[in-house]
Amino acid sequence: EKLEEVQSKVRRFNDLCRRAIVLGEEGSLSQESYYMALGALSEALKQCANLNNSVENAALATHVDCNVEEEYQSITTSNDKVSDPKMKTGKKAARTGVAGASAWSSKW
């Protein structure tokens, strides 16, 4: 399953690279087409980053919810006392989400 996922990602990447080359060829023919291609790439990058961040944040929220519940169950079954088990996991998730978002903007 993981191999298929990686192969699919590689196929998408290769397809996008081939199409970007075609866009580069057309976009370089005049100053106007250059600006058109540049604007299209910029807008597409923003939309892809927003989409990917939404998907990552949704997956992260699901993962955090599971971790919080597991942590809560382990605390309630043991005699250890913790004031609020959700705080520790929630803060960690918030930092992880912010770091993921800043990684996208630093690439461009």
C-alpha cells in the first residue's frame, strides 16, 4: 500500500514536471505570456498549499483526538493524577501545525 502511494506521488510529480516544461516553453515566447504563466504558477501554488494544509490539519486533528483519548484512558486506568491530559497533546499539535504551515511559505 505504501509503495503504491509513493509510486502514485512520483507519477503525479513527473506529470506536473512535463507540463511545467511545456508551460515554460510557451510562457517564454513573449513578455506577456511570461507574466501570464508566472501568475498562473503563483496562483496554483497558493491553492495547492492551502489544499494540502487543510488536508494535513484535518489528519492532524484526527490523530490528536485519538492520542488525547488514549492518553486520557491510560490516565484514568492508572492512579497517576494529571490536571488536564488534553493540554499537553493539544499544545504539541498546535506547534506541529504551525511548523508545517511555515515550511510551505519558506520554500517559495
